[in-house]
Amino acid sequence: MSLFLRAPVGLLIVLIISLMISGCTGLKVRKGLREKKTPIVQKAPQEFDHVEEKKPESLLAESSPIEVVSPKVAVILGPGGVKAFAHAGILKELVKARIPINTVVGIEWGSLVGALYAKNGKIHEMEWKLYKLQKTELSERDLLSTGFKATPIKVLEKYFRQNLNGVSISQAKLEFACPSLSIWSGTLVWQTRGQLDRVLSKCMPYPPLFRPSSPWIAAAFAVEDAIHYLKKRGHQIIIYVNILGTGELFNQNELLKQYPSALLWQEIRRFQKRTQKLATDVIEVDTREYKMFDFSNHTNLVGAGELVGRRFARKLAQKYGF
């Protein structure tokens, strides 16, 4: 203390000023340190952290269930009198190949085979009931001999009742329809309601075998109409079965007595050949050895249908992946 008092006044002043300057400098440094921002360090995700991963939309679409819709299949059984027995052989082979038939349309005698099958979808029962036709009054009266005359369709009423059992179209296992033509106005009407036996009485009569018991006859020319009818109802696969084939439809000695009917059926065959191409698939059965009203060959006609139907069913299954 004595030394401090003894120091010259000037030196003391210098020391005091130096102390003041150093103190102010320290204050500024400390203030700057307080005001300096601390850098923010982001934490890296640890291995156990949950990270949500979004799947691409394409993968989401692939993982979603895809509904597979089977195409609707319809079969049109064309006209041809007793040759319609060949339709039974075709249907048998399609069923064996598991072709999913949704709807059957029958034209003229094709409506008989179609109704018998559509009733409950049992192919063997259909064939058995079709064979019973030869035991009815139709054959007992020898209506199919040379020079036969048109008979009222009522002759088959008993057969219809026994084999269709009053079943209506709405009760049938498969969808069924057949076209009728009004002989008064020429109007074509699709029979889609009512009991099957009564419907057949409007869809089967056609010269020269049967005459109608009402104003309705078979619409034997309705091939194109049948195809359009089915397309409007959403059928993607339409199979037309042509049983008229080539060759003679009538015996030579029948032609002179039944020439109007013979000419009519020749035109039906020509028209059918032109219009059947509108269907997605066509089956043609060679029935040239059999005449239109020859009941004695009903078994052979079924066999002819089976032979063609077997080959066609395999191709159909490959074509559409059944």
C-alpha cells in the first residue's frame, strides 16, 4: 500500500485507465458469447425407429383381388325336323367338356330338344325323354310315311305333359326361349313366359308335318333374329348348331307330293347358311344320310351329333379357356 501511495500521480492514472479498458473488453467478449447461437444438430434415425414406407400405386393395384367374370354362353339349336335328334349329341359333348351353357334357344324342332334340356339341365334325362317320342301317337299313326299330311300339333299334347310336367320357363334350370311367327300379321314374338308345353305348341308347328292349333307357327327363318336377341342380353359366346347339312331333305317320291314344303326348306337352308356367320361359333352336323322325318334313325342322328360335338367342344375349350 505504501508503494502504491508513493508512485507518481501520472503512473497511477495510467494504471487506472488500463484496468478500465481491459474490464470493458472482457464484458464485450462475455456478452458476445451469450448472444452467439448454439448450432442445432438433427438426430439421425436409429435402427429401431419406425420409418413408414409407401408402396407404389402399381404394386397396390397388383395386390388387390381381381374379379374374374366368365363369359355368357348361349347355344342356338337350329330347325330341321327329326334331324333335331343330332342336337342331343351336340349338347352331350358340350356338357362333358364342361362348357358353361347359360341359355338355350330352339328353333322349330330345336325348341323341343332345347326345352327338354333347359327344364333341369340333365343331359341324360333329356336324351331319354327325347327317345320316348317314337312311342307316341306320332309314330303310331304313321304320320311320317310317304304322302303324310300335316297334323295338328295337339297330337303331342300328351307327350308334352308327361315329359315337361307343367314346368314354366321361369322355373327351368337354364334360360330358354324360342321364336314364333304370327300367321296373321307376320310378327315374330319371342316365347319367354308360360309353361314349356304350351310354348312348344307355338314354336314347333311348321309344314309339312304339323299345322298349328293357334295363330302361331315356328319362325324357321329366325337365325339372325336369335343371334341379335342373345347379343342384346349380354351373351359373348353364341354357338349356332346347323343340322340341315347338305344333300336331300326329302325322299325323291316325297318331293312331287310335298314340293311347296321342299322348296320352303331349301330356302331355309340357304338363308341359314348366310346368316349363321353372325354367331361367334358354328357347328355343322353332316346329316345328309338322314331325311327330315325319318324316325327310324334317331339313334344314329344322336351319334352323328356326338361325333361332331366332341371335336368342337375341345376346340371351344381351348379357344375360350374353359
